[in-house]
Amino acid sequence: MAGKSGRSINNVPEAPIKKMILSWEGILVVLFVLVNIFCAVFSEFYNLKSLLRQMPIYLAEVFLMLPMAYILVLGEIDISVGSIVCLSATMSCIVCNTGAPFIVVVLTGLVVGTLCGLVNGFILTRFEELPPMIVTLATQIIFRGIAEIVLGSGGSISATNTDGFRLLGGKVGSVPYILFLVVILSVVFAVVLGKSTFGRRVYAIGTNRLTAYYSGIHVQKIRLIIYTVMGTMAGLCSLFLVSTSYGANTTTGNGFEMDAIAMAVFGGISSTGGKGNLAGGIISAFIIVCLRVGLGQKNVHAQVILLILGVLLIAAVALPNIIGQIKRVVKK
Amino acid sequence: MNKKLVSAVLCGTMILGSVSPVFAGTADGMKIALVAKSAGNAFFEIAADAFEETVTAEGGTVEKVYPEAATADAQIKALDNLISQDFDAICISANDVNALQAKLEEAMDEGIKVSCFDSAPNKDSRQVFVNQAGTVAVGQALMDAVLDIAGGEGQWAILSATSQAANQNAWIDAMKKIMEEDEKYSKLELVEVAYGDDEPQKSTDQTAALLEKYPDLKVICAPTTVGIAAAAKYLQDNESACKLTGLGLPSEMIEYTGADDAHSCPYFYLWDMVGLGNLSAYSTIALISGDITGALDETFTAGDMGEYTITEADDGGTEIVLGLPLQFNSDNIEEMAKLY
């Protein structure tokens, strides 16, 4: 996949249009259009209005995908985010029920999320040889465990004052607020990763951590920042999630980490680090959202939808490999 | 000759059977969505099949919807899908009491009727709940079983699931209240409420502990399917004099049910899932056709099940109570074990 993320060493520049279409992002845009055509033909209920109405709960996961892309580019993984969502949602509901003003509720969600992210980042940077998968597996259990203790086993909490959350789940016309926020944050995260020095450094660490370190990059500082931001975004996700259910329970955010990782990987962001860009992740997020809404509207079994997504994901990961092999065969 | 006659008669009934609903349907053209807690719950499927059968027989169609996981979030996604379509009603078994309120209110605002059964969302999220058996009715049936099996007097204990389980605690509280209020239970002594957390091993351990602590224990009442199956096996394997009753699944209890000394459980209870599915279907149809709105004291006819009245539920909303729990004993257990 030469040309991806503009980091190829190839010194013969390709024609820009050809490059764009052949890039993974180009393929994704085509796929996005195809998925929408398919859904519109498949389901008579599929239109912009129903799509916008059903979107919010899926869009909350995009908040997780954005920082997750950074972590994947680092060559790492964070599987604790679903639990962070659960804990932040629980805490903000508890604070909401004390009658605190809504701004305090929002801050609680964000702060709890940030603290959880900080814990992950602190452990991972303090003991840098620990594998992120195992550390975040542990914190996944710990964060959800805390939420379960607070909630009581099998328990749930509902916000008694739902005004604030109703506001958060509101719409301009038929466009939900969350869509605006997703677009704005997507641009910010994409620009920082793709265009800023910080982003360059993230790629450098993901490509070769040791080289990056010896080039004077503050590897641990950058990792700490990214894991912390991951937590903050999980807090943000939890607030919007609560605005769809006005409450939290022990299963809140279950499996969200995997959805976020799937969106990013489907978007061409390699889990081995140093490859991919956020444009791909964002387009693929919307492909997944549209596909789930479209298939869901025709009452295709939820398990079948998951199966289709799984097949797509494997195809997405395997495709660059297959293309590479074909190219090699052709060259011979 | 005989065979020909039989087949002719069968053909005739089949044709009649396929034609008659077109004339008789009270649910003609109705589209109802039935939302499960999750996929793969055999117990729920019995009610769901009965539900579908009834609605189809009345001329309507049912779409069974299974959320991707047994969570409220997954049910919210499923509800989102359904609201976008043109359903007349949604009948749901809720994964969470309060979490679905926003979505179900949205559905009702869109003119979709909302009924629920098996597990109810809160009173603001529904128009009516079809309850398998009232809390007091379950408590009464279990208390009478304990009294009967204990022979009128002696020590008994409860083996529950977890200490926080809402339905378990409601039944246990109802039993305690019934025991206090009526003189005939005065010679029964409730020695302990043990918690097996709905895990087979822990329930077995708790049963063993109860027998050790109280050698004169006459009856254990386990109002949980996991607890009763574990206790039944332990008591029977150890040939204990202590007997068992409670709420259980016939298919899991078939080996242990019998009135003689060789079996540990003389009889036990559970609701009638087929009846629950049928009644839920009739209630939902009545909601759509406008025969009921879900308000207190309304009455309607549930097909051949007869007349039902909407009553007040424990949570302040309204419900339709199916009736008394079903008793399973050596006479009917083999038949019932095939069903559930």
C-alpha cells in the first residue's frame, strides 16, 4: 500500500487523482456510497431522517474511535474504554441525582473519564515494559468493578433530573447535536494527527519507539497525554450515552472498546502501529453506522449484522495483503 | 378406504383452517414487534412462539427482534430500528427498568402502542404490563406448599438467588407477610434465608450448610430455577428427609419430582409461559384496536382465555395478571418437561 499516509519512500510521485482513488480512503468513500445505495434499496425506511434519528447511540462510539486511532498508531491498544464509559456514566448519574447543576454533571463525567485514562497512562509510562493489552485488561475489570460496587450487583441507576441530558440529546431541526460535535472533533483529531508535529511524533513512536526516543521525542509524555485524552473522550461518550437512556447500569459501554477498534482498523489504521490516518477511520465509522441502521431497519438479526461486520473487518485487514501478493505475482 | 376418508377429512379441515382466519381475525393487518432480552433464551422462546401463533391466527404479523446483547443499550438500538418502521405496537421484555424510558416514550409519541411482558420497564415507559403471576399469588402458593409439605409445623428455610434480586426479595417479603398474618402458619419457623447467587455450586454448598446447621429442617423453598435444581440434586443424592419446593423448570426437575421418599421434591411451581405469550398477544391486539388504553379497571376479552381486567401493578403502573402459577407434580411433569 504505497502512498498511504504519505510516508512512502517511493520518489516517483504518482498522479494525485490516481493516488487518491487507489488509496484505502478512496476505496472507503466508494464503499460508503455503495453501502448507502444498498441500504436505500434494501430498506424502504432508510432515508436521511431515519438515519439522523438512529445515529446518536452509534456516534457516541466515534468519540472513542478518535483517540483510539492515536493509540493504535502508537502500536498499542486500550481495551478499558468501555469500562471507563460505564464508570463515568455511573458517576455522572450519581452527581446528577444530588441535584447538582448540569455543568457539574458534565464535568464529573469528563473528570472521571480523564482520571481513569490518567491511571492507564500512569501505569503504562511508569512501567513502560508492561504490555498495554494486559494493563488495560486489568483496568477494564477494575473500572467496571468499581462501577458495579457503586451500583450494587446487577444494579442500575437512573437520572432523576433528566432535563440536562435531554438538552444534550437535543437536535437542531432533525440534526442531533452529537453529529456537530463528532464532525468538529473529527477534524481536530485528524488535523492534529495528520498535520501537527505532535502527530508526526506519534507516527514516529509507532514506527520505532527506540529510534523515536533517541531522536529526542518525549515518548512517555506523549503516551501519557494520549491515554489521558482517551479517558476524557470516554467520559464525553458516556454523557451522550446517558442522554439516550437517562441512566447507567453495569452493562453500559460493554464492548464499546472493540467497536472503536473495529472502526479504526476498518479505516486502515494498522494495529501494529505507524500506519493509517484518521480520515479512513472516520469514513469507516460512518460506513458501519449506515450499514447497521440500514440492515437493522429490515430486522436482520443483530447477530447476522455482527457477522457481516466481522467479515468486512477481516476483508479490510486482509485486502492490503492480498493486493500486495497479486502485485508481486504480476511483477514476476 | 378408511385412510382415504381420514385424509379427505384432514384436507377439508386444513382448507377450512387456512381460510377461516381471513374472516375471523381481530388483528387483521396489524404489525407487532416482539423485542426479546437477548437471543437464545429457550424459556422466553416458548412465550414468544405462543405470542406469534396467537397474533398470526388473528390475522396479524409478528416480527421477533433480538438485540445483539442482553443489555439496555442493545435494546435501545433495536427500538431505534423499530420506531423508524411502521409497526402498530411494540411488545418488549426489558433488560433494564428505567433505561428504555426515553426510547419507549419516543415510540408512544410516534403513535406506536407499547406493551410488555416477562420483565417490565417502569410505569412511564409502557401502556400495560402482562404479569406472569402477581407477587402475592406466588408468595401464597409457595407458603401453602411449605405448609403442606412440612405437615403443618417445623423448621424451613429459603434458598434464594442474590440478596439484591428484586423479584426474589419481593416474593420472600410476600411470603414473610403471609406467614405473619395468618394463624395457620404460626407453627412454621423460618430459620434462614440463604443466598446461592444463582450459581449451581454455591447453591449446593448453601443447601449442605443449611442441613448441617438445622438437622431438623423439614422444607427448603427455593424460588429460583438454579437454586431449586441444585438443592433437588443434593437432597436426593444424600437421601435427606428434608423436602423441597419453589420455582423451577420442569425439564431440570423431572428426575427429582415425585410424591414418594425417593424423590426430593413433591411439587413445585412456575408460570405458564404459553399462557403468558397468548395473553400478551391478546393484550397488545386490544391496545392497537383501541379496546383498552392501559388505564386502571378497563376490561377486555382475551380470545378463548376469557375476560381480563387491568389492575394496579406494584410499581404504580398498570398490569394484567395472567393468574396463579402452575403446579408441577408427578402427574404432569413429563408432559411439561417437553415444553420447558
